[in-house]
Amino acid sequence: MLKKEVSLKGNSFAVRVKKDFLRNKYVYLMAIPVLLYYIAFCYMPMYGAIIAFKNYKIVDGILGSEWVGLQWFIKFINDYSFVRVLKNTVLLSFFSILWTFPAPIIFALFLNEIRSNKYKRVVQTLTYLPHFISLVVICGLIVQFVGRDGMITSILVNVFGMERTNLLADPAKFRTIYILSELWQGIGWNSIIYLSALSAIDLQLYEAAELDGAGRWRKMFHITIPSIVPTIIIMLILKLGHFMTIGYEKVMLLYSPNIYETADIISTYVYRIGLLEGAQYSYSTAIGLFNSIINVMILIIANKISNKVTGQGLW
Amino acid sequence: MRKSRTLGEIVFDIFLYVIMTGMILIMVLPMVHVIMASFSNSTEVLRANGLILFPKDFNIAAYEMVAKNPNIFSGYRTTLVVVLCGTFLSIIITSLGAYVLSRRNLMWGNTILGIVMFTMFFSGGMIPFYLIVNNTLHLGNSIWALILPSCLSTWNLIVMRTSFCQIPDSLIESAQIDGANDFIILFRIVIPASMAIVAVMILFYGVSYWNSWFNAVLFIKSRTKYPLQLILREILVNNNTDEMMTSVALAERDSIGESIKYATVVVSTLPILCVYPFLQKYFVKGVMVGAVKG
């Protein structure tokens, strides 16, 4: 193999391409269906996104429609919904990350401290379970539970003397409901990755610390947490990479016109004006593109900061 | 090895067990409530005023209604077809891709990896996706629209690639010397050596097909082709159980309507929850393999 590589150097680019292709023809053959998938369902939609700069009409097609420049972006910025959906998206995402990101880490740290393996396994099995329940069922149950006569509403009424209402119809409670249910669904499942990082820590570190007289808390803060920081950072960057598109399917299942004030986010707005209410394809595509671009910018900035501060990042 | 524990440690242990038991209750009680409510009389469910821990006025009328409902039956059928065909296709295409990306002496390997990774962070958006799938590829209102657009997940692809990369090179090289081509190497050597990760992928893809609903909202127009999740959305989220009870006298509807919802949840969620504990030890491994790469 080494010989081949040596012989490949020195050759012209075309010859190298040819040799590589002949040697790996089956591998490239295998790549075809994979590439076809990405072309059809990822790159063609990206190409289709140029209708954000056009006045798209179905009869004219994507290529044939006339160019209109930034018209749709300007329209969006002047749209009366602009501030509302942007604010709702950022707030929902921010608070959601604020609560649901650290929770699995803390959970994993606590779980790691439990000495009985049997009990640990029971906790794990039960907390992973909600991850497998479909979003539709979870949202359906939320709708039932927090309705006027729902189970959770009743508990709140009985225990805290709250007034009996449909909690989902109250704009002020939407984010809380969203985040709490998000915690219920994800705390166990999202802790797996940290648990595996914890199990990779060298036990000798703990033994050395014990010899130096470190207690449980000090071991946790000086060994355990620093060892999983790299995992935490990577997970945080990945999470920020979806900052603007977080949970739109769930919002779509839970929201109603009564609570658009806090629940309507960019993705749901795009869906409504693009597909549900009027077929404003170009306008909604422009809003979606605006969203994607902010998203990528957040990711790049987060990665840059992380590279500078901690010396690691996704690239 | 452990020395006698200090008071602080004992307090901490108690605290841990209290927290964890609390977690278990929070996870389990809603599920118990659902199961018990499904066996109860609806008027009692409405009057329950909190958690239902035992069936109230035990009956299985709700389940009889669910069994008689043609929508749930046809939804189940569509979903089963999608899950079976989709998972099969996904496993094939994901292993092909993972094998390609795990080859080290491939001139265009990094280019392909770049093409794949880029899609994790940038997309054309919902509307162009809809227009391409519906108008350009003409998959609208077809069951293929539920399978093809989600038949490959980049995250799963990367996880599988990481696992394939861990197979010793010597194993593959010796097969190459024996004259095996890449297809034979993949299906005879690499996949059999990675059955644990294949099991994880079957679970991940199977669950995601079973649970997916939004592509159906986008592309499926005729009710007879609705997957189970859309039927569930009608019943649970839009609170529409009347259609299920056309055969029931008006007076009796109140006493069944509420528990039908819970019975539907049980019927539609049980298959996955039954399989899950057996596969648990595998998928923990799958997530871990992904973590290595990050």
C-alpha cells in the first residue's frame, strides 16, 4: 500500500484521479446512493432556496421565475410579526438551552455517584423511556394533562390553590410547559453521552486523590467535572448549531392562535404562511433562509469562541 | 478499600436516593395514569381530580372502540409498512455510506465527508424541501414521501462510520488479498463484525420512522394513507374522538370519549416500549461510539 502511494505522487492530477478511481471503483459505486440522497433531499432544496430572491410561480418553476432581489427580506423585516417571531424564537431557544442543557449533566453526575448498580440501572431504564414515546403522543398527553380538567391542572389546583383554567391557553405559561416537558423527555436520554464520558475517566486519578485526602465533593469538582468538560463543550456547540430551529415540531403540536404571542416562532410562521394559509412560497422561503443564516452564524461564532477559550471545537 | 463514611457522605447518599426516587416517580406516574385511565370509565376520568392510580369502574370499552376503529387500523398498517421498508433501506444505505467514509486511502473521501457534514448545519429550509419533494420529485401523497426523505440520518451515518473505523485493517486487507471486492468485504466481514451497531441503528431508525409525523403532514393528502401518528394527532391533540364513536349512542359518548384517548396512547406506544428494554444495552453503546467522535 505504501508503495502505491509513493508511485502515485509525481503523477499528474488526472492520472492520480484515474488510478484512484480504478482501485476504488466499488467504493465509489457504493457512494452513489448516498450522494443521490444528499443531492435530492439536502442540496436540491438548498438550490431551491434561491426562490427567496425570486418571485416564484409554480408555472415558471424555480429557474424561470423572475429575480426580485432582497424584496422578501425587506418585507419580512417590516412585517408586523417580525419582532414577535424573532423574539419568541430566541427566548424559547435560550431558556430551553438554559434549563435542558445542564440538567442531563447534573443528572449524570448524580447517577454516577450511586453505588448500587442495580438501582442505577432501574433509574436509567425508566428515565430513557420517554425518549421512545412519539412526540405526537407526548404533546397529546400534555394537551390532556394541562387542560381545564386535566391531571396536572387538578394537582396544581388542589395543592397550590391555583385557579382552574386551560394552562395551554395562557401565553404566559407556554414556555414553562414547553421546557418542563422537554426536560421530562430528554433528561435521561441526553445523560447517556455524559455517563459514557464519566465511565472513561481513569480510576487511578480518583485513587491518587483519595490518598491526598480528597472527599467526594472535591473529587467531583477537581476530577470528574474537568474530565467531561470537552464532551460538554462539543455538545453545547452542537446544540447551538440548531439554536434557531429548536423544537418547532413540538411547538406546532402545542400552540394555538390564543398563544401566538409567546409561542409563534420563525419555523412555525414559515409553515403557516408558506403552506397552511397562503402559498407564499418565495416569502416564506426568504424567512426560512434568514433563519438558517442566523443559525450558521451562531454556530460559527460559538465554535470560534470555544476554540479561543478552551482550545477545542468542531473544526 | 472504603473508609467509614463521614456524616456528610451519608447525608449526600440519602439526598441522592431521594432525588433519584423522585425522578423515577416523575417518569413513571404519568404512564401509570395513562394506563389506568384507559381502563376506566370516562366520566370518572373527568371527575378524577388528579392522578389515577387504580382503574375507576374498570372496563375495556375504550379498547373495544379502538379495535373497531378503521382509521387506527389503516394508520397502523401504513406505519408498519413505512417502518419495515424504511428501516431496511436505511440500514443498507447507511452501511454503504459508513463503509465509504471509513476507507482511508480514498482520494475523494474527505470531499464526500464534507458534503455529508455540511448538511448537518445548513439546510434550504422547509418550503424548498416541500417544493422539491412534492413538485420536482413528484413524491406527494405517496408512501415513498414518508420513507425516502428520511432514509438517511447524518448523525447515524457518522456513528456507524466511527464503529466501522474500529475494525482492524488487517482483517480487511487479508480479504482484499484473497480477492474479495468491497461489496463482499462490507456484507461478509464488516457488517457481521459490527452487529451491535447494526442493532442500534435498527432501533434508532425504526423508532424514528414509527414516531415521525411531520413529513406526513407535508406530503400525505388522502386520509387512507395517513400514518398512525396523524391519526393520533387528530384524536389526542385536536381532541377529535367523535368520529370514532359514530356507532355509539350520544348518551354513552361521554362515558367513553375520554378513556378512548388513553387507550389509543397505550395501543400505539406499547410495541416500542416492549422492545426497548431488551435493546437498551446496545443503544447505550451506540451513543457512546458517537461520543468518541463528537
